Amino acid sequence: MTTRKALNIALVRGAAFAIVTAVYLLIGGEFGGYLWCVYVGFFLTMAFGAAPQDLPNYLCSLLAGYAWAAVYVYLPRALGGIMPGGAASVVSEFVVTALLLFIHLRFLGKTWFNKVPAVFAAVATVFASGGLASIPLAAPSAVIGILMALGTGKIIELLDRQKSA
């Protein structure tokens, strides 16, 4: 990678994170505690290659993950009535993870719900932020990260083309 390309990436993405951080700090309150979810959306999208045409896939898979998070939360509770808590958690984890993977890989692989890591990223933001009540703040933050990865990618692409012209 050339110095110019590395500098473009570093400055554009560094500026984007600085702006988003400033917005989160200005808004403050509870929302400010969800800045880390921006990083989840960002790094996930970068890991996929940040292809703009896949935006619907990133978003739909992420949102599906928030629905799956509810299953992860409620199934152990339901099973807790018929088996000990630890067993309910283990059985639930197996059942939900197996179902999630099978459904998304077998039936949703050619749909907008085909980014399985994005599904798990959403589940992780729910677990890490304390539960389903966090979705209204975690989900938009992860979406901001996705949009930031794609938007900064476009800006970097334009800068690269401008410098070579």
C-alpha cells in the first residue's frame, strides 16, 4: 500500500470516528455509552470488505440478530421451568445457535439476511449492553458504524481517483 493511500484511509476514517465520537459526547446521556456499538458495525463491515451493494444485507442481517437476541434471552427462561438454570442455558445456547446458523445458511443464504456474523454481532451487543432494553440504542449505533465504513470507503475511493488523475 502506498503512503498516500494509507494516509487517506487513516485521515478519513480517523476524522469520521472523531466526528461520531463528538456527536455521542454532545448527545451524552445513555446514548453516549453506546459508542462502542459503532465500532462493532464498523469493524464487521470492514471485515466483509465494505461493499456498498451489500448494505441491505448488512442491515437486514444485523436487524435479524436483534430478533434472535430475544430468543437467546427468553428460551433459557422458558426452559428454566423444566430443568435447572445452568442446563437450561446450555440447552438453549445449543438450540438457538444451531437454529440460527441452519436457517441463515440453508434458507437465507441468497437473501438480504446472509451476513451471519452481523446476526451474531447484534446478539453480542445485546448481551454486552445488558439486555433487550438496549436495542433502541445499540442497533442505531451499530448501523452508524456500518454506514460510516461504507461512507468513508467511498470518500477514500474518490480521493484515490482524484490523486491519480
